[in-house]
Amino acid sequence: MKAAIIGGTGYGSIELTRLIQKHPFLEIGSVVSNSQAGSNFSDIYPHLSNIIDKPLEKFDANSLCEQNDIVFLATPSGVSSNLVPQLLDNGIKCIDLSGDFRLRSAEEYELWYKHSPAEQKFIKKATYGLSEIYGEKIKTSNLIANPGCYPTAATLGLLPIAKTDYIDQKSIIIDAKSGVTGAGRSLSITSHYAEINENLKAYKLGAHQHIPEIEQVLQDEIDSPITITFTTHLVPMLRGIMCTIYVNLKENIATNEIHQLYNEFYKNHPFVRVRLLGTVPETKEVLGSNYCDIGLHVDPRTNRLTIISVIDNLVKGAAGQAIQNVNLMNGWDEQTGLADLPLYP
Amino acid sequence: MKAAIIGGTGYGSIELTRLIQKHPFLEIGSVVSNSQAGSNFSDIYPHLSNIIDKPLEKFDANSLCEQNDIVFLATPSGVSSNLVPQLLDNGIKCIDLSGDFRLRSAEEYELWYKHSPAEQKFIKKATYGLSEIYGEKIKTSNLIANPGCYPTAATLGLLPIAKTDYIDQKSIIIDAKSGVTGAGRSLSITSHYAEINENLKAYKLGAHQHIPEIEQVLQDEIDSPITITFTTHLVPMLRGIMCTIYVNLKENIATNEIHQLYNEFYKNHPFVRVRLLGTVPETKEVLGSNYCDIGLHVDPRTNRLTIISVIDNLVKGAAGQAIQNVNLMNGWDEQTGLADLPLYP
Amino acid sequence: MKAAIIGGTGYGSIELTRLIQKHPFLEIGSVVSNSQAGSNFSDIYPHLSNIIDKPLEKFDANSLCEQNDIVFLATPSGVSSNLVPQLLDNGIKCIDLSGDFRLRSAEEYELWYKHSPAEQKFIKKATYGLSEIYGEKIKTSNLIANPGCYPTAATLGLLPIAKTDYIDQKSIIIDAKSGVTGAGRSLSITSHYAEINENLKAYKLGAHQHIPEIEQVLQDEIDSPITITFTTHLVPMLRGIMCTIYVNLKENIATNEIHQLYNEFYKNHPFVRVRLLGTVPETKEVLGSNYCDIGLHVDPRTNRLTIISVIDNLVKGAAGQAIQNVNLMNGWDEQTGLADLPLYP
Amino acid sequence: MKAAIIGGTGYGSIELTRLIQKHPFLEIGSVVSNSQAGSNFSDIYPHLSNIIDKPLEKFDANSLCEQNDIVFLATPSGVSSNLVPQLLDNGIKCIDLSGDFRLRSAEEYELWYKHSPAEQKFIKKATYGLSEIYGEKIKTSNLIANPGCYPTAATLGLLPIAKTDYIDQKSIIIDAKSGVTGAGRSLSITSHYAEINENLKAYKLGAHQHIPEIEQVLQDEIDSPITITFTTHLVPMLRGIMCTIYVNLKENIATNEIHQLYNEFYKNHPFVRVRLLGTVPETKEVLGSNYCDIGLHVDPRTNRLTIISVIDNLVKGAAGQAIQNVNLMNGWDEQTGLADLPLYP
């Protein structure tokens, strides 16, 4: 099955390339980059030398759809909303890794993204691609809105407990930390090595576009409006997201009981690993892999639950989950091509 | 004035050495390291070559007190509780950078530190050395319990608002992140480069010995019992602590008003810099300096205040605050020897 | 085919585990760690949770050979010299990742390693496992002395030109730089995060045990004694080795001509990628992969050739080359299980 | 004495700011940045908050010279060649940190810098500011061409031996490694965090503009033409340069003897520290300081001398040496304002 990648020179694309290249049923058809069309892929990314030397192409919906069986869009915000309609009209399935089709409310999109949303009729066709939660819908969908990196870690960490009535739903605080690849390959002073190395910074306080995305997922599952506090930090490392999540428990519940709840919730989901009681996961322990690892701790002094959830932002937070969704869409085992161990250390 | 340093080969000592060496009124008298006595200081730390080549000494209270005017103890937990009494009896003033004299309650000390506390009569002599808050007491004290790194950042960030009745005192959550120098120079798998680089980990959930220290400071100022949630993380960088602090506001208060409150609170304290509204500090912006920088944000959606507070853990969180306290104890300007700009980048 | 790993808790073993786990014809049989026997592998390395939870075993030659078809030894220097004889006597093939069977001369071994060499009769059975050069011998060997990380990068960079008479053989200088995983998982002040991060250091000047190994390989191919200068540096990163190699050319030869020589030399060796003229490889471009990338530059001002050669020290410099050798020994395609793209960025 | 800084938002300027601010006889007069004029200095560099909040100015030679006593130019290549003439004509002394006035030969400048050189009559007025070597000339000069970072480390490492006839002058190879701050604050894919972190790369092989600068210094001292091999590498750290220098000895000379030669050569130069025999310096050991530390090793197997020389590229390689030169120009002790210990770790 041939896969096209649009947005070929960003880190999402390069990670898709790595994962497609080792997937037994997928191969790379076309790689589209309007800005670099004509160059060889391996000129821009020499680590591909001798392996993927093909030229980058300009976007052309017709020829793309003729030569490929599926399309991944790893484009900046506001781009895929224009491309996806042309592709769907050509009858090809699309996985969009940007935020363009994630929010159902056009008002919310404009409020948080500060530009125009996709057309409503296409938004309605999109399935939110959080594989563990929406697996059944994903199987029959033609357009996947692949989740954001932070929302993946945050909602997988929260959903098992959020669906119970053990917690005060107003108390949810997500303190999120990300490696720098999350900021992409576009040049910016905030990704400049000398500014970000040996530094820790918080950014976009109260204004991150992943806030409404997390709230939308929680509300879908809980069926009542939820407002969260979500703070993002940039950590001087390449890959990895950790969400440290705080929720107040309404009554005394042992960590033990919550631990069982999580184990039960994820028992059929091999990519979510609930860690042994008394331990919490580190970001390095999922590096390069599609795992989301979760640790739990209840503090009896405050009756507050702390959830630690970690992913590799480029894998489970982007390209890996996209492949997982393609596996589901094609009826393949969801671990196909994704079963490798994390790279350690 | 001659200063002795006990615990000469840890990072606290080496930072004290740097700061004493550039202080106009202090010079290094003795450097004590029982484990390395006899070696030259510069053999162990070659960056001192040609500058401080003196031999390390064994601990001897009498000769120390004869040859020095003040003593800094930068020893592991449980050591200074035995040394300080001998030194005070010799009539010399002590600044203890360990936790041995910080907690007033012997029960709390044993509970969190898991070993025996210092003698109660010496604990009573100690003044908690948070310079901005206890400056007056510090001036006349003979024994300073220099604050922990996390408590310094956390309490300076919290105190101005904690003293008001704007907040729900049960809602305090401190999500703290530290560079790796905070773990000291003792070999450990958790400080092993290959394990910690490109990694983010949470540790000691609900069990960090700085929890009762922070609570004690808050309770002193607020006059009612307080229980906080405090989570620590290790960030792959050398220096720097950030506390991201969350508190629920009881009523609607604008960021603006809280900003004025903080500015007023710290107007006579040059080492605390309240940042412009709309901005938050990064750890690199205080590197190598004694500043504690604070940023504020109120989220109107949740009516929750987020406080970002950063320090260099080895300076304001240890050696720098120790020098600041010595300045206060001697009636010198508190910025003496501490006025250098942060090292950037 | 079942593979045993001896020395189960070092980084060589953990990388072998990753590569075996994704190899289509290999699976992990036993993991031996005398110091940690009884613990689960995933207790020590939580990134293996839910995937490889098996207990670590004590070394027992008989049971190992019964339950496995091949043995990898990733033990510290001086250990496998005692274990390999027992294993060979049991009729099982061994790949030794340590230096114990690499040097043919017992005197040289003692001189550089400072302890006793393996028995001469077993050293004679060993084939030096530099896959691209000794592939034919490897195919029929029962004992592989898997090359050191530095010698792999250095000799693959040097051999094509060293075999010609274009160069002054006395002029060879190898300035080598390595990431910190090369120093292993044993605790040491030189692998302590705070000492090695944001630092660059040279070490073991003129005394590195890889010097005689490199000279032995060069001499074998050139048939005359060679003495090199080889300097190693520790770079604050996890993985990657770069050798910057300098040789004086005896006559004027264009980079172009040398480039063709290298391309010809490696045309049937997919893991060595000679880079386009005018470009040189970076260590990140081979991260996590079995590639050795080589760049070439002739400076007409000095008539000196500079060769840049990079590998991932844990893959082509250790576990990857071990797998490549097993592929050769079994008549499998040498890329089996090793064809994944580098992890970038 | 008031100092102006031109090029106010680069890392050279920000390091000058730090050093001037702690210098007892200097204070910051004007900070010029044409691109950011009007902004406050602390808006762009918040670590200056509350300390240096002054607005950035446009360049105006007259007003600059009225309000200041000395001018530092930390501008990109090709800028100061136009500004310095205006400033000298106004009678003010200039320290140029760029390469514009370093090379005496206009042809060489054009060849290596690929643009037009400064006017010859101004180049003739310039003194090359390698403080330890040209101290006497510097004292009476009005225009200092402050040395490049690499040439400082390379020539201080080489000069004592290069001036003897112990070495084969054709054999000089300098393998240089630098932290990323050397690449400045301009955005570039080669300074993009995700590309440079966990990576080691060689760059500008045979084409670095510091080659003719190093050769010029060596030739001045040796009085015969010299051609060197010089290779630069980018190391994933902020600050620090190491030059690993290889030279062939013409006869057998003990390390001991060379060590004495170096000690003698630098005995009156406190910023050059020749390390104890058997040890070599690490870059972290000079961090934030003006020291150049040198280690020596003779390999009796090859009769080759290896010299390891380290500096902080922003201090002894730029701003610190500029201050050292100002000290010399004013008859102050050359250590004035520069005596602080390195920041460790």
C-alpha cells in the first residue's frame, strides 16, 4: 500500500518516513513539499542517503491520488483545511496530523488558533484519532484528525478516572512538559540552541490551542462541560512529553483501587502501559516507541491523585499514532510496524 | 573576614568558594573534607588551579574556630547536627546549608528525613535563613538554617498571595522542576549521564523532605495549618529550579491587582524581580546569579492563579543565599559580592 | 533461533535486546547477570515493561547452551576470557563484544589492558568481526571478537586509502570523539551528569586500549608495521562516534579520485555510505542505525586528506555489528533486522 | 569610564555587558543596535530586568563619541570596517571583536571572507589583540583587532613550541571543537536545537576564515611561511573551545622539557594556566572565565606532541580578552574585573 506524505520536510514527516519504511504493508509513494520541490529528500535529510533519495514533489491532488493509496498530512496549522477536501473528493483516505479537523466548534477553532477554520462539512467527516478511545469509529473513517501530542498524553492519563465520579471535575490541572522537537523545524528564537539549551521555560499560559482539544475529549466521555488548567513547558531535550496531572478526589480512595481501574481500562490496549504501583514512568522509557506509560500516586495528606503520563511526542503524539490509526482503518493488528522497543538509553 | 567551608568537595562548597572568592570582605580560610583531607583542593577541582591550591583539612572545631571568623557547613543530611554544637560552643557563627536545623519539630524531621534530628536546644537557636522574609532575625543570629533550594523558590513565589485571604489555602499545588546539580556530587544511577540526559523524570512523589519545610514557612506567615501538594521533577540541565504554582482564587481578582501586590511586597528586595505582566521568567535568566524571578498569570476561565518562580539552585537556592545572610549578619549591603549579572546564554 | 545475552544490565546488552527483539529469525532466550540474578529484566530497565519481563539468570554454561543457539557476551574486560572456553566446549557459537579476544598478541594485551589475556588457543579460534572486511572468515567462525567502537569507525574510514601507496603511513592521526554511552553504565565521576554535561574532555592520551586494535587491523591489510596517533574525547551526548582522520598524501591526488576509490571499495557493503563530495556526515545521521557514514576532503594547501567517519557506538560499534555478524554466520542477508532508518532528530 | 557597545543584541555584546557591569572602572554608556533601536535592552534580554533597562540606540558616531570613552564593536563580519573609521576620526579608541581588522593582507581577507576588506590605512592602524603576545603594542594602540575565538586557543597552545626548532613546521594539525554560542544568535538551521543537540558535526573543512588568522600569528612569531591543517567541529554545548593540536617533534624531547618551556613562556601571564604533567584541561574548567588552560603530552611511540588548549569562546575568545586589552590600554592590572573563578559545574 502506497502512502503519500504532505509537508515533507518537517519532523512529523521525517518520523512518518521512518515508521512507514519499516512497516510491512506500507511503502512511501510520494513526498510533497512545495517549498523544497525538486530537491532530493536525502539532500535535505542526509540520514536518508542511499535509502530514500527520491525527489520532493509539488502538491497535485490528482496525481497524488493516482499514485498513492493513503495520504498523511503533516502540514502547519491552516494548510490541510484546504488540501483535505480536494483529496477526499478524489476518493483517498486522509490522516491529518495538524489541528485543522480536531475541534468540532468553528468558534472555538477561531478563538484558539486565530485563523479561519476548515469547512464545517469536512469537519463533520473527521474522526478524532485517539486510537485507544475511538478505535471503532476510526476503522470506518475516511478522514482522521490525528490528536495533538499534549492531548494524547493528557487524555490517556485522565480518561479512566475522569469517567468515574471519584473526582472533583473542576480540580483538573495538567502541568505539561515537552521536548523541543514539538516546536518543529521552522527557525525561531525559541528553538535556537543557545536560548533553549540549559533552560526551562513555561509558555502560552492559558492560551495553548490544545486546551479546547483536551476539554472536547473529556466532555465527550463525561458528558458535561469541563474547564481545565493546562500549562506547557519546554524542556531541553529532543523528544518526550510528560503530563503531571493533579485531580482532587471526592472521597478517600486507595491508590491500589485506582490502579486496578486503570489496568482494567487499558487491558486490551497494548500501547498503554500502566506502571507497577510505587513507580512512575520517565520520558526516556518510551523514546522512539508508540507507548504511553502511566504512573499513579494518591497523597493521603491532601486526598489528591497525581497521574504521570509520558509519550514520545513524535511517535504516540504524532506519526506513530497515525500509523496505529492506519492499521485500524485497514483491519491490521494495531501493533503492525510499531512493536519495536524504545531506544535506551 | 575568614570563612571556613565544611564539606569541601560537594557542589554547594564549590559554589561557596566561587562566591567567597569574589566577595570584597570575605576570604577562604579553611576548607574541610574528611574524605579528601590532604589532597589539594585544585587536584579535585582543577578549575581552581593556580588560584586556590590549598590542602583540604580534617574537621577540628578548635583550630577551625581559631583560624576563621565564620563557618559554612555544606554537608550531607545528618552531619551538621553533630558539628554545629561544637562550633557554636567555640563562639563562631554558623551557616548550615543542610536541612538539619530547618524543621522545628523533631517528629517531622524524623518522619521525613528518616534519621535522628539535631538536639532541640540547638534547633531553637537556629534562624531560618530566607533572607527576604526573616532578614531582621538573621541580623542577630549565630546559627542560620539556610533554606532548601525548592523551598526558596516555592515560598518566595507563594508568600505575597498566601498571606492574603484571596486564595483557597487547601488548593496549593507546587509542580517543581530542578536541574541535576541539585542531586549533588555523590555517584548514583539517577545522576548517571546516560540515564538522565534526554530524560525527564518525577521523583519522591508525596515524600520529598522539602514538603514540611515549605509548609512550616507558610504556616508561620499565615498562622494556620497548611497542607500542600508538591511534586519534584529532574530536568536534563545543570542548574535552575522552576516552581509552577497553582492556587485557586476565592473571588475574581485581576492579574493586574495581584501583580501590584507582588511588586509592593518585594519593592525593597533587589534579588526578587517581579516580571512585567504578560511575561514569565525562564531558568536561564537567573543562571549563576542570586535572583529569584517571578511571573504571574490569572486564568479567567478557571479563576486560578499560576505563579512561575525561578532561581539558580546553587546560588539563591544555596550558596548565594548563604552569602546574602552573612551580609545581613554583618550589617553589609545585602548585595555585597552578589551583584553580578546572570551568565547568558 | 534463541540467543542468550551475558552481561545483561549494561548498555551493550540492552541494545542487543532491542535489536534481537526486532530480528525476524532471533528471539531472546536467556539473559545472564550474576549481580542482578533473580530480578526481572524490566525492574532494572522499565522501558521493557510488559514486553520482556523475564528474570535475569546466573551464569551456567550447560543450561545456557541447552536453552540457546547462540551466545552474545557483553561483559566487562577480562570476563569473557573465562566464560568463552566453557561455552565453546559446549559446542555453542559465541559473539564476544568485549576486547578479550581481539588482540592476537598476549604481550600487547597485557601492555594495554593491564591484566591477563585469554588463553592463546582460544584467541587463535577467534575471528575479528569487522563485518565488511572479514565477512568470509566470519561466515565459518565459531567465535567472533566483535570490534571495539572506535576501531570500527577508524578502520572503516582508513582502510580503502591505507591499502594504497598514496599515503605516508607514518602520518596517520585519528582524532576521535565519542558520546557518553561508550563509558557504560558503571558509576564513575567521569560519567556523572554534572561533570560531563556542557563539557568536552580528552582522555587516556596515548594510552587507549583501542590503539593496538586499530594498528593490528591496519597491519593485517597493509602487511607492514604501523604506528598511529589516536586521541579520544568525550562529547556531552548519548550516542555517536566521529573519527576525524588525517593522513599525508605522498603525491597530488584529487578528492574526486579518492572518492571513487572509496565508492568502489564499499560498493557491495550497504552499511557503509560514502557521502557525496563536498559533504561530511554528522553523528545524528546514523543514530540508532547500523550505518557507518564517511566523508572525504583533500586540502590542496597542505596535500593532506581528512576523512570523517561516524557510527552509532552502540549499534555499528557494538550490538548492531554483532547482529550483522550473526547474519553472516547463518547465511542470512546481512541487513536482516538492521534495515531501519536512523532516528532523526 | 563609559563604554559603548555596538551590535547590542548578539552574544558577544551580552557577554561584554556582563563583564563591563562588574568591572570597577567601566560602566555601560550606550548600547547600539540598529535593528532593535527603541526597544529596551531588558525586553530582548530579560535576564537584565531591573538592572540594565536602558533603550537600544541607533548608530551615530558623533553622539556615541561624546557620551562614551571607549567603543566595543561586536558586529557581524563586514560591518565594523565601515564604522571604525568614523569612530577613530572622532578620536575614540575602538576594540573590534569582528574579523574586519585582523588580516593584514587584503587579498587573504577577500579570499577567505568572500567580501571586501576594510581600507588598508585603517588596517595598518590596528593591533592584533592577543593580549599575552602583543601586550606592549596593545598598550599604545587606538584600534584593537580582537582575536577570533579559535585563533586565541590555537595560537596560545602553539606559540611556545612553534618558536623553537624542535618541531616540523609542516606537521601542524589543529583539530578544533566549539560550543554552539560561537555560531551567534542569528537564526540558522545549524543552530536549531533539534538539529544540533545530541549531534556532532564537522564544518567548513579547509575553508574556515580563522585559518589565515592563525597562520599570520604563527608566521609573525616564527618568521617563515606556515601552512596548517585546521578542522572545526560543533559540539552540543553552549560555551567552550578545545583545540587538540598535533605536531611532529624533530628529535626526542621529553614531555617534561616541553612542560618547562611552556611554564617559562607563560610565567608572567596569569590567564594562561599550564596544567600539571599527566593532566589535560576540560572546557568546563574555564567556563565563564578568562583562562586559557593548556595540557601537554608527548607520545614516545610516534614522537608526536599533543597539545590540548581550552577557553570559554565568549570570554577569552571574545569579550573577556577585549576587557583584558582595555585594561592594558589604560595601564590597569590586566586581571581587573576578570579575576572571578570559573562557574563550576
